[in-house]
Amino acid sequence: MENVFIHPSCFVDEPCKIGKGTKIWHFSHIMSESVLGENCNIGQNVVISPKVILGNNVKIQNNVSVYTGVICEDDVFLGPSCVFTNVVNPRSFIERKAEYRATLIKKGASIGANATIICGNTIGQYALIGAGSVVTKDVPDYSMVYGSPAKHTGYVCQCAAKIRFDDNCAICQDCGSEYVIRNGIVKEKTLEIQR
């Protein structure tokens, strides 16, 4: 593992893959067959379960357990003590490993502190999940949700500033990025190259 920092208090089970530039801090446990991309930062007391996949530049704050079935794409942020599940009807006396449901956190999404993500859902690109929220269904790209259960409350830019649509267009007041919305789907506006 090239250019990786692993604090001596951690456990890293083999085999697993850890990308260069990744840092794993105190008392964390990386379990077998997990894949961590490059330049990830794994906070204190984090558990990465078997076969979890993290993209590049994923930031996981303290006290997070990322269970089997969770996939985080590049640039995902997981806030302190956020919670994932992987079974919808758990019982301690019934093994349901064959029933794990996948959870996908798409590129650039952020999950706030103490939020709970129920398994089987997809968090869209650059979505923002408010602290303490309970996500029980898919969250669209660029959507801001919060509450229990989490409800859509608006849209955010890639920089996380709130954006407002006027006539199906929005310009971020913080960074100037432009967006369009059609049929409830938000996309970044691309400029055509003049020839």
C-alpha cells in the first residue's frame, strides 16, 4: 500500500485495497475485501465492513460504521456518527446476510452528523442530507433534504450553497455555477463551444 497512513491502533484485515494518500485514524477497523480509494480520510472509531467500496477523496468523520452493501462514489462526505443499515427487518436470531440491500451514495454527496440512511436507497450526486435526518427513500441529485423522515426542502450547488430556480434556471450566488431543471431533474448547465 503506497503512501498510506494507518494509525498503530487500527486493525486492517487482509485482503483489502487501500489507495495511495489515504489516512486511517485511531481505533478504526477496515475489514477484508473492502476497497478504499485514493486520498480518503477515515476518522477515529470507524468500521468499514467487508466488501464496502469507497471512491477517491471520501471523508468519513468519527464514529461511523459503513456496512456491507454501501458504495460511496468519489468526493462523498459522511458526517460524525451518521448511520447506515443493510437489512430492513433485522432480528438477532435470524441471519439475513443474503438479504442485504445496497445503498449508493453518489459523487459529491454529503451526509450530516447523526443522519440515518435506510438501506436500499440512492443518495444523488451532490445531494445534501441534513444533520439528524432519517432517509427512507431515494434522494435526487442536488437535492437538500432534512427531517424525520427526510423531506425535500430545496436544491444545492456542487459547492453546497442553496440555489433557487427561476424559469427552470439557477445561478449559484456563491460560485457562479449554472443549473437547469427539467421534469424535476437538475443538471449543471454546460456551455456549447462556439466554432
